[in-house]
Amino acid sequence: MRTQVASTSIATYHSIKRDGTVSVRQAQILAAVKPGRDYTLQELVKLTGLPVNVVSGRCNEMRKDGALAPSDKRNCSVTGNRVTTVKLPSAQGALL
């Protein structure tokens, strides 16, 4: 049974990767992120209307790809919990 779930999940991932669903979700999240601001996952859920599992997965992908960067820890405006936030990465020129 566990193998069936894993193989089904892998097949689903590959099918949504092929049809562009993953990049569409990433675009929805990036559209909500404004330069100079940081966001918690729950704040992005509230802004995008996407489920937390979708936001979490896409944010992880975008952190690996460099489209989002981890930011400081702060209290989430939705949950009140202290969490690490994400933000748009700084431009290379801003470092000089």
C-alpha cells in the first residue's frame, strides 16, 4: 500500500510538472510577493487563496531555484507564531 501511494505521488508530480501546473502555482505566489517585504507561508496562503501544502511545496522549490530567499524570523500576522519568512532575493547590484 505504501508503495502505491509513493508511485502515485511520483506519477502525479511528473504529470503536473509536464503540463505546467507547478510553474503556474509558482507564478501565483510570486505575483503576491512584493519587493522589500517578507512573508510567512500562512500569509501567502491568505494572499493567494492556495492551500498551505501547495504554497509550502512551491516555496521550497523556489528557494532551491533562487526565486525566493529565506528571510528573518518574525511573528506571523495570521497565526502569531514565530517563523522564518521568505522574500524576493536581493539584486546582485544592491550588494555593491
